[in-house]
Amino acid sequence: MDGIQENNKKMRLKLSIKNHLNVLKSKILATLILFFIFLILNFDTDFIIIGSLFFLITIVPAIYLHFEYFTKNYGCEIEISDQNIIIIRKNQKIIFIKSDITKIILYKSANMSTGGLPLYSLEQYYYIRLVLKSNEEIIISSLLINDLNCFLSEFKGIEFERKKRFFCSLNWK
């Protein structure tokens, strides 16, 4: 099941295997390539050291972001209709009116912000903060949504800000 479903003018966002795989595919591919290079080189010690450093520098930060986003959005389902945003978590529903949103802040890498290709595995991670009049924030990560343009089209007329970050941790505003 896809992470985005549109039913009767409703957009439903939730964690899905497809969203996980979409974000993780470059990390899985890099890990497999590195393993096969190790295999071809008969697990040469020097190359294992260099390859492990490469892995630590490029893949581990992305895995950290994945875990951070997953723990933030686990068990959360967000429904967006013409008028409301409904957050369902642990069988509790919280309803916000779209007109309560004062600002949308998109945190994304500079390269991906201009429509480029991801150079590093962590550039595929981004998130959105919906700032409400009450100063509450709704955080929607890239694990919930694949089609950013479709999502943002639901919020026309609301102040929009784009913050470029190399490392889009939820803890850094």
C-alpha cells in the first residue's frame, strides 16, 4: 500500500513499506556494491578499512535520519481534507483546521531543493513543519510522503519557507 492515498478529496499519509524502500534503496544498493567489491578483492584488509570508512561516512548518518524519522512518525496517520488535518495516533484523533496553519517550513538539502539528484544518501531525507497559530507544530517526514508537490498543492495561499540543510535532523530548526 502506498503512503499517499487520495480518497474523496482526502489525502492520507502513513508509513508504508514502499516509502521505506524508496528512501532506503540507495543505501541498500551501496551496501551490496561494497560487499561485492570486498568479495572480488578477497576481503583485502586495506580495502575493507577504506570501504568501512566510506560506509560510516555516507550510510550511517542516513540510517540515523531514517531511524529519527521513523520513531517520530511511527503509528501516526495523517488525513488531509479540504478543510481539516486529522492526526490519528494510538487511536486518538486530533483535528486541526487548515486555516490554523500560519506557515509551512520545508527542510531539504540544497541539492535536492533545486530538483537535483541526490549526491549523498542522506539527501533523500526531508521533512515539513506545519506551524499553527497556537505555535504547535505538525512534523511530516519523507517517510510519510513521496510526492512533495502533490502534498504542497493542498496548502496554497499559506506562507511557505524553504530551509536548506545538509543534514535534515528533526532536532535542528
